[in-house]
Amino acid sequence: MQIHNVGYNFCHDSTFKITRPVGSGDYLLLIIKSPAAFTLNGIDTVTLPNSLILYNKGTPQFYRAANDIFSNDWIHFDITDSEKAEIEELCIPFDTVIPCGDTTQLSQFVKNMYSEGYSANHYKEESLRLYMKLLLIKISEKIKAPHLSDSYPYYDKLSELRIRIYSSPEKNHTISELAEQLRLSESYFQHLYKRIFGVSVMADVITARVDHGKYLLSGTDYPVGVIAEMCGYKNDVHFMRQFKSAVGLTPTEYRRRFKLSADEIDDAKRKQPYTFESGR
């Protein structure tokens, strides 16, 4: 997969219009954030905001603004036959406008790709390919599971909230505070969360804290008491109790076992003879 160009959150006025009778010479993914008019197979269609289309290589591209502004993200790219087959296995149709509901997460991937493309990172080409593959997977998930957004009007907001829980384990998340963010009663909020994700919200809070604790224990020399505080616990006893319940080891035992495993791997590497190959 080769990424040619990426555009994030580009805006144009009401006169914006694209006319490419033989396509753009590559594949094109558009994430549409405003009303837009498309001509596909000679038929004009006005789409709602938060839609996307994946143009096949060689497909004529005719689209324009259908309101005061035209706002979109876009990615021009090329793929091999096998990569195209992978996209088809993901059930992403070509040359079809697809309503997506909330496109915030998809747009974030494009933003990351846009930033990566202008970076001097050594592995940016590989990073761009990985971002693109993950973006396509997330698009597929939206296509295959529309019932979640349809059946649960708070699905997208709950998903964003769950991400915040796992990205901020140090915060004192409570049922009342989380429910208030969505303007829901505490009982209905807990019911929806468990119904959608199959786990209670407080179980997720604990998992997020324990996972962060494992990360800190394995990668830092911070004392257990400091790590407990960094994971959102007011005292280390509570942290140690929940950690052992979830992991089966105390924090100190986990750190010791992890260090032993790392040392064993280093020993094996030191004992393994080096081999060199020329011309690679």
C-alpha cells in the first residue's frame, strides 16, 4: 500500500466542485463532513454530513458542495490486488456513499496520517500504511455493526467516554460524574454501558488502573505507593488489593517476575552467537 497524499479538515466555499471524468489515477477515500452532491453512474445524490466514499481506481469522480461550505478529509493511495481483496473482505464497497454516523474517530486517524506525512520520522511510510489499514478496519466495523448506533442513541458518546476512562486511569471516575457527562440517570447509564460493552463501567475503571499499574511496574522504578497514586488510588493498600485480585500477584511480585523474565531474555541474547550477512 502506498499513500500518495492526505488532507485533513479541508474546507471550501459553496462553489467547490471536482470534475474528474477518468478518476484521479489512484484510489480515493473521502470522509464528508458537510452536505455534498455526488454523481455516480449518471445519478445525482445529495448526501448528509458524516458520510464517506471509497472511489475505485478509474471511477469518474464528480462531487461538489451542496451547502455554503464543503468540508472533508481525503486520502489518495494505491494498493496491490491482494490488498484490494482485503478491502473487499472487510465489506467496504467501492463507489458507494456510506453514512457513518459520527466520523470523529475516523477523522482522527486521518489527522494522524496528515501529521505523519509531513514529519521527518524514519518509519513514517510504514506508519502511514498501518494507520490506513486500521482506518479501513474501523470503517468496516461501522458498516458491519450499524445496529449499535441505531439501537443505542448514546453508543458513540459511550465509546468516547470509554476511551477517556482508559486514557486517564489516574482520574477519580465515579458513576455519578460519568452519567452526568451524558446527561443520563445513573441507573440507565450503567444499564446501557453494561449492555453495549458487556462489562460494568466500574470494572472498566479498575481494569484501566490495573493495566496502567502493570505498565508502570514493568517500565519504571517508581515505588509502589507512587504508582498507586499515579493510577488513581488514594492509598497503596487499595491498589495492592485490586491489583492482586485482577492479576493474581501483588505489585511487588509482578515487578519481580517481569524483571526476571526480562533478564532471562537478555541472558539468552548475550549467549546467542552473532551472525552477519553481507549485501543486505
